Amino acid sequence: MFEHDYKQYPELTNAQLEIMRFSSPHEQIEADFEALVVKVHDGDTVTLRVDFRDFDFPLRFLNIDAPELSEGGEVTRDWLKSLIEGQKVQVLINKNNRVGKYGRLLGQVFYQGLDVGQQEIYLGLASPFGQKKEGEVPASGYYFNIKQWL
């Protein structure tokens, strides 16, 4: 039988769920939930804490791409950290797109009723998923100058 590294990859893909659901040592997340943001890693990845698991786990924002930290992403990370680190958020799960290629749970994060990823796009801090142009300078006027508000 296939051995899964639940410590490094706590989430099972949908295909894996069909085979290994009952062998998972913890509840697999398939529905929306509320969580505490315990750490912001970058502009599109956070660590969450919930009452139905005995460990914290990463979540990657669904449908957005934030700049890498090495490409100026510190501004996005710092904005996100000031907004939701230490706060309770709502996470919406798309049952057909729950786990990313690196084994992280994917979801839309809502804080105070607003989609945080969409706020990042609106403020010019992130791009819609698949539209990030690594290393390119954005067109003039495209990005809102968030630094003036931090």
C-alpha cells in the first residue's frame, strides 16, 4: 500500500481521498471553515489554526499570485500581516480545487466579509492566478502605491 507523508503533506488530493481517506490521521478539509491566522509567510500563503486539528497548517490563497519576496513581495506580505495575522478568518474551499501542486490546502480567505485575495488584486499587491509576469515592471499607473498607507 502507498505510504503518504502526512507530516509534510497533511492534505490529500481528491484522487488520494478516494483511496486513503480513512487512513488519514486527521480530518481532511473538504468544506468551508473558520480559522485563526497564526503566521503570514508571504502575500499568498498563511499558516492557520483550527479547533478540529491538533497542528497548524499552511493555506495558499486560491486564484491569486503575489510577488515572491525576492521580487518586492515584502510589501504584499507586510500588508497582509497587518490585516489578518492574529485574526479569525473564513476560508472557502472549492471541492474541485482543494490542494495545490505543493500539497498545500487552497482556499479563498475572507476577513470582515471581504475577500482578502481580491483586495490584494484591487490594491495592485497581487495578480489573478496565472497572470503574474515575474520580473517585469508593471505598466505605469497599474499598481496602487500601498507603501504610502503602511
